[in-house]
Amino acid sequence: MPEGDTVWQVTRRLHAALADRVLTRSDLRVPKYATADLTGRRVLDVTPRGKHLLTRIEGGLTLHSHLRMDGAWKVFAHDQRWSGGPTHQIRVILGTEDQTAVGYRLPVLDLIRTTDEDRAVGHLGPDLLGPDWSADRALANLLTDPTRALGEALLDQRNLAGIGNVYKSELCFLLGATPWLPVGALPTERAAHLPALAKRLLEANRDRPVRNTTGRRGQDLFVYGRAHRPCLRCGTPVRVADQGDGSRERPTYWCPGCQRGPAPAPGSPATRRTRSRPSRRTN
């Protein structure tokens, strides 16, 4: 699933292509909106909210989309061949005189009133890359349930918006805590530092084509996607296991030498994952 920095990049491309331009083509390939026609309306802006994209259109309308695991927005010049996937995967087409934005495999696509945006994104916590960011509020949200596993709390967009599975693993490594450590057991100083650290990582990567959390060239990530390979700090083999509530398990990477706290019991279903997953951006 794309993370906040990737969504920010996608939104920036869409904004550059559509904002302040009149739509000359509109095709929403979702049964609920099959008769909706946005042609002739001006796009006001495209704004990210956590992992959500809000395309605001004159007349008080907002096209709300979410990429989830496989969704993508692509921008093409008029003479450019579309290359985002087969035609049957297209969910929306927004065209101007100069460029065309095409949404592929979008699992979430809603046309709502702009005044009703809170119904779509009002549940989100402070956006790490947004104007509503509040480190104090994010920390308070995380500590609301002190018994919850740190990794799960970081992924909960109601606490703070923008962290995905890559940053979850990397943040836990940088904090020296396993993703299974209860949030309330995180040392006070580290807990207080967590929101600022998360924001710094996303801000540093929102303009980069390749995500980097280490500051090292050629060694982009500390643990994510590096199962069974030596830790960049201590040399201990990085481990991987699934973490989640049973319905949404996520591959989670950690170094048992550098990170303190509980981990899945050997032989449990969560530890049977053996294949390392590489880090990639989804655009």
C-alpha cells in the first residue's frame, strides 16, 4: 500500500496536470457515477489527506480516491500511449486540453460534495505531510491504548495519517523497539520523539524517487525488505513476520539485536513467512 510520501508525489503530479484547467473529458467508470459528467468544470486543486486523494472541482464537488494496494493514477500527454494497465482496469478518466489523468484499479472512488469531505477523511489523525499536523495530538492518539502493539498503532490512520508498512518497520527500528512492544512500554523520551521522527522521514522522502531512511547511498532501508540479511548496524540477521489483527496481516521486519521488546513466538503462524519483500513505491 502506498505511504504518505508516495501519495504526496502522486497528488503533486495530478495537481500540476489538472489544477486551474477546464475538463474536456470526464469518464467515471463506476456504476454509481456512470451518468456523472464533469466536462466543462474547472479543477480547483488536488490535495492529499494521509493516503487519500481529494480532487476538488468547481461547483462544490470533490472526487475522492484511495490507491490501497494496487491502485494508480497516471498522467499522459495527448499523443502518449496509456501504459497503466489494461483498459478494463480504468476507473476514471479526467482530461484537459493538454493532458489526461487516468485512474487504474482504484478500489475507492466517490464523487461527493466538497462540504462533505469530512465523511470521507474526517476520521483520520493529523496528517504527517499536511497543514493540520500536530505532534502532540498524534502522540496522544497513539497513547490512547497503551497496551496496543506499537506497529499496529502506527498503521492506524486514526492516530496519525501517512504511515504504511515500510515506515512502520523503519520507525520501530530507529526507536530501538520491536513492532510488538506495547506503545505504553516505549520509554517516555522515545515516545515523545516518535511523531517528529515520523514527520522528518516522510518529509525527507516526499521529493525522492527512491525512499531512503538510512542516509546511506546504496543502503536505502535499515530493515524493511531485508529479511535474513545482516543488520546494517549490528550484523544480526533481520527477521520478518506477519503482524496484524488476523484480517489484515502485514509483513513486518525487525532486528532482534537492535530492537528490544516482544516478538512472535517461534513456530507461530506469524513467523512462518520466509520470503523477503522488496520495498517499492506504487505510483
